[in-house]
Amino acid sequence: MQNILEISDLEIDIPMKSGILHAVRGVSFSIEKGKTLCLVGESGSGKSLTAMSIIGLLPPKGIKRVSKSRFDGQDIAGFSEPQMQDLRGKAIGVIFQDPMMAFNPTMTIGRQLEEVYLRHIARDKTKARAKALDLFRKVGMTQPEARMGQYPHELSGGLRQRAMIAMALMCEPSLLIADEPTTALDVTMQVQVLALLRSIQNDLGISILFITHDLGVVAAIADRVAVMKSGQIIEFGEVSQVLKAPSQDYTKALIAAVPKVKALAAVHAAVAEAAHG
Ligand SMILES: Nc1ncnc2c1ncn2[C@@H]1O[C@H](COP(=O)(O)OP(=O)(O)O)[C@@H](O)[C@H]1O
Ligand SMILES: [Mg+2]
């Protein structure tokens, strides 16, 4: 199985008044094509810095070193900012916890989806609109035509999240980076969005780097899981293996903190079965 992404020995330092914070220390991982890797760990363990650094988004003073950073066979470690910008909207889609961060509040949602297409794919408004509508349907937006003309604040939280997922898929990326995309949602909505991501993955064959602090979410969405603590990966493996037989006390504590692991694992199984059957 080929890897879409390979990262080796990633280090991120952040100079602080009190000294240098070694926020990420020697992190290595890879993601197979069409699979989902979850980065899981407590808040502050370095998950977001790890993910965002891959696409060139570091805090202003952050210092990054990496011995290997390969995406789809390309060495992206030395990419310039314009090259990174091109990679971000196009081959790598990104979704965040807060969709309001992804959207411009003064532009309709439909227009924003179209802009992504016009910028990265082709200056063809008809095709851009058709693609946006197609994705709105795919992500389960109710009344997709009417939604296209609405502003971000006019949508509910759940619909905004779906719109952000649609926007991230506009250029048919081969990797989706999702940083706590369901953390702000209630449990029902959370399950719906996870099931949606899973079925989109089955349809489009994309890889997902999924970040969460919640092992219940990991159980529902991951193929493999990397457990992060204090800037390091301390446990790594197939999700079923890590959940069944965690080797680290830290992982055991994360599992113990989640009563709904079983429920979400059942959702995972149901979604996978529906997609394959
Ligand atoms: N812009 C920043 N400036 C200073 N420190 C930061 C910044 N972003 C993150 N950090 C620090 O780096 C560490 C890892 O942060 P982060 O990757 O956001 O953690 P996580 O996503 O796992 O919650 C934390 O100690 C955090 O306080
Ligand atoms: Mg984070």
C-alpha cells in the first residue's frame, strides 16, 4: 500500500519569554492512500502544530525542522509559500473545529465554494457552481440551491460544518486534514459528521489525517492511531489493536475517559458495512 504522506523526525520549537518550548519532538508517521490516521492526545500535546506545520501553517515565531516531508511522492519540505498555498486549497483540504474560521462572513457560502474552484481548477463559473451544488448534495445539505445564496451566520452549526467539508472537497483533494472538526458539535451531530466523512472517504478514496482529543471519535473514524503526549508519539498502531490492548498508561487513561467508545465503534461498523454492501 502506497503512502500519501510521510513525515520523519518533525521538531517544532517555539521561543517563549521563559525559554524555548519544544512543542513537537521527533514525530514520525505516514498515512496510507485511502486510509485514516488519527492523532489523539490531551489538549496541548502538539497535535495541531504537527498537522498545521505539514501545510506550512506555523505560529509566527515557530521553528520547524524535519528530515523528511513527502506528500504524494513530492518532497514538500522545501516548498515556498506560494507552492504551499497551492497545495493547501487543492491537493490537501483542511477543516477546522470552528467553520467560522474557514469562511468569510461577508460572502455567500456558494460564492466561497465557487471561488476555491475558480482559483485552483479553472475560470469556469458554470462548472464551479455545478461542482459546489454536487458537493452540497453529497454532504447532505438540505435545499442545496437555496443554501448557496446564504451567508455563513445564517446556517446552523451542523450545516456550517457540512458546508466547510464541501468547501475542502472542491478540488478533489487526495488528503483531508481535519483538526477537531466535531468537537464543538453535540453527540448526534458528531456521529452524523463522522459517518459523512467515512462515506465520503469510501466514495472518493481520500486519505484523512484526523485530530481529536477523544478516543471515542478515534474508534469511529480511524484505521490507525498515533497517541501524542508532550509533543511526542508514545503509542502507534491499528485502531482495533490500540483500543483492545493499549501499551501505555496514558492511552489507558484516555480510553477510560470515554464511555462512548463502544457506541461510536458500532457507528463505525455500521457505516463501513453500508459503504461496502
Ligand atoms: N502560537 C503559539 N504560540 C505559543 N505557543 C503555542 C502556539 N501554538 C501552540 N503553542 C503551544 O504548543 C503546544 C502544542 O500546542 P497544540 O499543537 O495546539 O496542541 P493540541 O492541538 O494538541 O491541543 C502547547 O503547549 C501550546 O501552548
Ligand atoms: Mg489542537
